[in-house]
Amino acid sequence: MECLDTISDYAFRSIGFGERLLPRTDFTLCQQFTLIGSGMIWNVYFGVVALLSGFFLATAVALGKAARNPVIRKASEWFIFLFRGSPLFIQFFFAYFFFLSLKSQYDFFDPFTAAWLGALIVLFLNTSAYTGEIFYGALQSIPKGDTEAADAYGLSGWSRFRRVIWPTMLRLAWPAYTNEAIFLFHSTTLVYFSGFPAWGQKGDALYYASFFADKTFNPFVPYPILAFYFILLTLVIIGIMGRIGRRLNSHLPQDAKRPKFRFRPQIIR
Amino acid sequence: MGFYVSFGTVLLLLAITAPLAMTFGMGGAMAARSRVLPLSWLGKGYIAIVRGVPDIAFFLFFVIALDQGIELLRHQIKCPDWPDAVRQGNDFIVCAQAKMPLGNSPQWMHETYGFFIAVFTFAIVFGAFAANVLFGAMLAVPRPQVETAESYGMTRRQTFWRIIVPQMWVYALPGLGNLWMVLIKATPLLFLLGVEDIVYWARELGATKTPQFTAYPHGDWRMWYFLALLVFYLAFTKFSEFILERTMRRLTRGQATSGGEAQRRAAG
């Protein structure tokens, strides 16, 4: 099968394995599917790593914004404002040129100008800010009864946070957090469209989609393929997050009113 | 010079897009509410489709599709007896008279055309989001208000224009404000659409485009240009937040919401 050859040639093209030369003429549907799918590796990588690492910083930022200490509170507020108030695009551009100018002085910053690390840091900080705001909102709406019960049991400090506040916060924030996760995966497409160059034509899904659109002058094939992959990814995310959400809510009566997930995409960061 | 003009381009885009998107939004929401089924499907379909397709893919796709669509339409009208197929393999060829704008028109025509294509795209996309917000706000107007209007014998149309529309803004404003913030942040996308906006100039100025070449007479200033853009957007966002907050306070006055109630208590 010709298509199997294409898949074995290009399935891992985006991370530098397989055939080095991209197709030049006679673009087949199979090539487009394979290469755009290959690019998805990067989108998944950026999304997963940024989401997992951002989760912890987000919790810290949310607690910081709710803190009584004005220095910590102001710092968290400004962190959130800085990353939520400016376009992700500009953040990528700025970070890239910032790392570039650091690199010219210290060799240590060499990997930071590559997308796999530099863009990841930006996405990590960005999602931390957005998620921090979501978690802060959830923190504010924890039922008073829950914390009173914790106090009545004599819980305080870390164990109070770990056993009562944190699980409740996650439970309340989960639907919004699911949207944020979807939204983050969508915004990973911006990485190679802003400052960060795709060395050796190793780019993400949108990079290959626009490559094909440029080469064939026909946007009606590659972009729907891209959309297809992203819809698939979105469904996977909803599935996984839904399972975790059910687990977070499993102690509640099954017919009780619980936060429900509604798909609410936003268009751009 | 172009760098400063480009700030104007961004502000102009916002100034034109916002009312246009509101018009689309209002149209979409009214269509979705309509009792005529096809119209209601049209409105709901518009909201669902545009909101469902994510991100910049829509911008990249829609601009080319719109451009080619217009040219195809003009081609059909102006050159009905064109012998060749328009889509030859990978090429898209229309006759010279159908080119939009015409090949011999001056540079500024091309730029303006590109700008308006961008405005239209933004308006379509944000119109769908605005339609969704307005549709929700219309439903959020307390039911007794509508019932009272009906008991006074107002028609559906009168109820809509005299009762629902004046009251819905307080419910719509948070969503619309959010949308405005998103719109501000979406403007750097202009550079993807080929309009010479601030991102374009920040990339061009003080540096060549290739990142390998770093021996400038004055160092690489692009970092500072982008820092300036970052500050510009942050300041703009802060300013918008301030305005929105004031508007919200003005609108909640006398409304049967918890915000309005709090205001009444504080005053009285």
C-alpha cells in the first residue's frame, strides 16, 4: 500500500524521524493526513506538559490571590493580569526575542530559544494565570458549611487545606478547568506562528496545515483535516476530564446538583 | 512612521469591528429567537458553527475562502463565457476583470481591501459570540416583566423592543465585556491576515527577518518593541476594565438584580 509507506515515512516527521524531505508535488490526501497528524505530536506535548505543570503553579497563584498578606496578593493579582490581559501572541514574540537576547550573552539560554522549551515556559505561565483565576473563583465559592465542618473537626493548616478546601475547590472549578484545558490545546497552535521558528521544518499541526495550504493554494483540504484532529483531541480531553470530574464528585448523592460541564470555547487567548 | 500608523490601524479595526459584530450578534440572536423555524435554525446554526470551529484556523481559512468566494462570484458575472475551469488542480484562476481588487489598482486599494476583509472576518466570528451572549441575555430578562407586557396587550414585537431590549443589557454586559477583552487580544492576528499591523512592524523594525543574522548596528531592538506592545495591550485592557465597571454600575441602577439591590441599600 502506498499510503502505508507514506505513514511510515512521515508519521514521526515532526520530531525528526523518517523521511527528511517533505513532499514537493502531487500532494495526496494521505500525505496531508499523516503530516498534520504528525504535527499533532507537538500540540499534545505542549498541551499536556503545560497543563500538568501549570496545575501546581495555578493552585499556588489562586491561594496567593486569596491570601491575607498584601504583598503576596498583589503579586498574584499582577501575575494573573499580566498573562490574561495581553495576547498570547505577543507573549510568545516577546519571550522569543527576550531569550534570543539573553542567549547572545549567556550560552546557557541556548535551548530556551527553541520552541520545545521556550514556548513551553510561556504556555506554562499563561495557563497558570488563567487556571489560577478559575481556581480563585472556586476558592471564593466554597460553601461556608464545608470550612466550618473542617474547623469543627479540629482540622487546621495543611490538613485542612489538603482534606477539605483543595478537593472542594477542584470539584467546583472542574467544569471551567475542562474548558481551559481545551482552550490551552487550541492555543498551542500559536507556537510556530509567532516568534519560535520550526527548525528543519519540524512544526506542529497548524504548521503543516498551512504548509499544504501554501503549496496547494487550496485551504479547503488541510484546514478541515486540522479541525478534524482538534475535534478528536477535544473529545478525548472531555472524556478524560469528565472521568476525573466524576471521581471528584463521587461522594455526592448521584442526583444532587453538581457543577456541570458546558462546552464554551473562546476564540483566542 | 508605519509603526505608529499601525497602532491607528488596530484602533480603527476595533472601532469598526465592534459595532459591526454587535449588529451581526443582534441579528443572530433575533433570528435564533424567531418563531419562523428556518430563520431560527439559521440563527442557531450560525452561532453553533462559528463558535465550534476553534481558533486561528478559522481566520486562516475564512479569509482565503471569502477572498476566493468574492472573486468567483465576480468571475461568474463578468466573464460568463470563460473557457477554462476556475480551479485547475491546485491553482485558482479567474479572469483579469474579476480580480478583486483589480490588478492595476493602486497599492492603497489592495491594503484597504485586505483591511476590510479582515474586519468582516472579525465581525463574523465575534458576531457569533455576541449573538450567543445576547440570546442568553434576552432569556435572562425576568419572566414576570414579559408577562406584564403581555397582559397589557403588547404584541410580541412590542414586548421585544420595549421591554426585553432595554432590560437585557445588564445581563449582557459581563459577557459582552469579556468579548471585548478577547477582541482586543485577537487583534495581533491581523498580521496573519496580511494587514500591516503592529506585530508586522515590530518584526520588521530594527532587525532583519532571519533570526540567524544578529549583527545589527544598534543591537536587536525587537525585544523592546514587543515589550512596548505588551504594555500597550495591558494598558488598553486596564482602561477597558475601568470603563466597563463604570458602565455596569450605571446599568445596574434600579434593576431587580443582586447588584441593583446592593446599590439601593447603599444609597438608602
